Amino acid sequence: MPEEYLPILILIALAVGFAIVNLGVTFLLGRRKSTVEKDVAYECGIVPESNARGRFSVKFFLVAILFIVFDVELIFLYPWAVNLKSLGVYAFLAVLPFMALLVASLIYEWRRGALEWD
């Protein structure tokens, strides 16, 4: 059984070794001169207009929560939907509280105004 894992372990060792060798060569041969241009924050070639630590509206975070809730829901519902015929009525009834919680979170987000973008 352990000999079946030997190729995977060799591949992992080669990948880690390659990364360590590349970092070592870069550290030994690379330039370390710091300039003002290197220390400036890079924003896709655009000169920064203000501090990057500005305050964001709470709607950004509500949209992020909404995305996470529905993304996780899809991860759990997809295998359930694929096997629904073989699982039977019990599986359908077992997922109803999960769906109720999901709908409740959608209603909460809707009432908080996360779906209305100004």
C-alpha cells in the first residue's frame, strides 16, 4: 500500500524542491536596491488617488455575505439534487429546514437593502 503513494510523494518532493531552489537562487542573485518607484503601491498602472485604507459601505459586506451563503448552499445542494431519486422522500424532507434557512437569509438581505444598488 505505501508503494502506491511513492509517485505522489516524489512529485511533492520535486515541487517543494523546485520552489526552494528558485527562491534560493532569486535571493542569492537578485538585486536588493530599494527605490521610491518600487515602494509605491501598484494599482493596475493607475496612480493611486487616495489612501487604500478608506472606509467602505456596509453594502459591500452584505453582498459578500450573500454570495457566500448562496455559494455554500450550491455546494451542499448539488450532490443532493443529483441523488434525489435514489434518496427518496426522507431526503426531500430533510433538506426543507436548510432551504427555509436559506430563504430566511435571502429575505434578511433583501430587507437590509443589499440587493438595491445605488
